[in-house]
Amino acid sequence: MGDEFAEVELQDGKLLLWFPLPYRVLILIIAGVWAWGLNLQYLYSLRIDVAGLIKYTRGAPDRPMHTSVYRVASILSIMLVVNLMIFWRYTAFDTESVRRWEMLPGLLLLGLIITLFLPFNVLHRDGRYRLLKNFRRIAFGYIDREQRFSDLLLADVLTSYAKVLGDLWICSCMFFTGISSTSMPERQCGGTYMLPIIIAIPSAIRLRQCLIEYGRNMGRPASERKPHMYNAMKYASAFPVILFSALQKDTDASSKGLTGEVALYRFWLLSVLVNSSFSFYWDVARDWDLSLFSASRSNPEHPFGLRQVMIFPVPSVYYAAIFLDGLLRVTWSLKLSPHLDRYGDLELGIFILQFLEIFRRWLWIFFRVETEWTRTETRMGGDIVLGEYPYKSDSE
């Protein structure tokens, strides 16, 4: 066992020297930009008008939106690679040098933030300002009636970056308290409960949005109101996971009963199971409009558990997405818990799981946008002929 821990510590040490926490945050942010570009490109190939769905008016309507996203992602990637190479050059992977040169990744993070606010007509100013307006709006849990889907999509993506936001807080806290942000992450920086609060913010934003939508639908049939309340309950189910995780970290090992370590762990595990199951059900049944959990799952008019209108080419794509979403939902819910971060040997595992959650959200977006497109076309009475693959049973 000692040899295993020594090996893990060695791998963790290499990670800290090659990719300190600020760089890992930057990598995950830029990976998200690339992922969004891939979403847009493939959906564009299916003739799904994502710009129309999110109510984004482009300066050059004839230019596909993904080309602009790729341009931004390329610039950010070049900046990251150049900065990282300079960091490696001057630190030579020496522990003390890595701690001293914390300004390099810090300046890059600061530069990215400043770039968002640049008033000059460079780096797609309209897109940057639109993103800032959306962020400002959803930061307080609001939803614009005209840009509803855009606000919900961005807020959902933010929940997948909850742990990355926590890491960003840790970097900032360590930097401003005199602890090098490129040293071993101090996950209790700012107090035991500060990190859990930061991680909970995205879920709190979505919870408030759901309650706003529930209020807007007062006076309408219960079938239109209740889903918003159930959705609010789904996001609220993330709070016990985070709370019991923080309590475990702060509990006395000698405590017994309901406040003891064993009881808190069991409460936490139950919370994880509820949250991951609820979230997985909602992804499949509500966000993707698939029939897997409904009585119509065996309807001969569509493949088992799916639906009749499917824009993606083959049913196996949907089944693969369901499987991966379920698998990654469970895994991510476990690692969402801050108390697991106290073990230094999990730094690499945490980073991998954060990356996998971004992958899960990237996958989720394809089917969420497809669902919104088919709903919109149905409401408008349009014919969904673009890339649609209506299912036909063998008897037809």
C-alpha cells in the first residue's frame, strides 16, 4: 500500500510541476470553447439553425457561427501554449521555481478576463458583449423571455463548470493570501465552507430560473407548471451532496450518532444517488424528449425508448448517448464533493473527471439543441425535413 501511495504522490507531483492548478483551469475553459465549436459545426451540417434558437444576430449571416468560435478557440490555445512554454522554460520543473513563477498563468487568466471587456471591435466584440450580458443576467438567476433557450443553455453549461469555478476560487484565494497559486492546491483556502458555496452557485442559479419559470406559468394548466417545479427540485438535490460533503470534512472523528462521520457519509451517499438518478432521468426524459422512462417506450412507431422524429442518423447514437450520460452522471456526482479533494493523490483524478464532465455536457448539448429545434419547428407548424430520419418499423 505504501508503494502505491508513493507512486500516486509521484504522479501528483509531476502534474503540479507540469500543469499547476491555474493552467488546468485554463485548459478546461479553452476545451469548452473548442467543444462548443464542434457542437455548432455538426449541428450546422444537419441544417439546425443554432443562432436562430439562441436569438443571436451575426454580423456576417452567411458565415457559419462555428468558424468564429474556432477562431477564438485557436487564439486562446496559442496564448496558452506560448505562456506554458515560457513557464516550462523558466521553471525547468523545479518546485521552488514553479511557485515563484505563479504570475505567468495569473497574467493569462487576467488577460482573458480583460479581453471579454475590450471595447474595441476585435475578437468578435458583439459575441463577447452578448456573452457578458447573458452572464450578468443568469448570475442573478434571471431568464430573458426572448432569449430563454440561450439563458438556460448557458446556465446548464455553468453547472458542469461548478468544480472549475471552485478551482478558480482556490487559485484566486491562494494568490491573494500569499500562498503561491502554482503550489499544491489549498482546498480549504478561505474557510471550510467557502469552496462548497462556490460550487453550489451554478445549481442555485438554475434553481432560481426554474422557480421564475414556474411563476410565469401561473394560471396555466398544471401539466405546464409542474415540470418547472420538478426541475427546481432536481437542482436543489445537488445541495445535500455538497453540504454533507463539507460536513464530513469538518466533523470530529470521535463524533457519533447523526453527526458522526459514518452517518454523514451515508447521508452523503444517499444524496449522491438521488441527485445522479434524478439528473439522469431529466436528461433523457425531459431535456432529450426520449421515451425510455415512459409507457410509450415500446411504441412500434419509433425505436425502443426513443422517439419518432430523430434528426441524428441512427438510433445507436441515441443509445450510446444515454449510456454515456448515465455513466458520467454517477461518476461526476461522486467527484463533485469537495471532501474528496483533501487527498493530494486525487488531483489528477479530479482533473480527468472535470474533463469528462465537459465531454458529457458537450454530448448533452447535441441532443438538447436537437430537441429544442424539433419543439420549435412543431410549434411553428414547420416541416422538419432537414436531416430528419423518421423511423419506420419492419412491418411497413
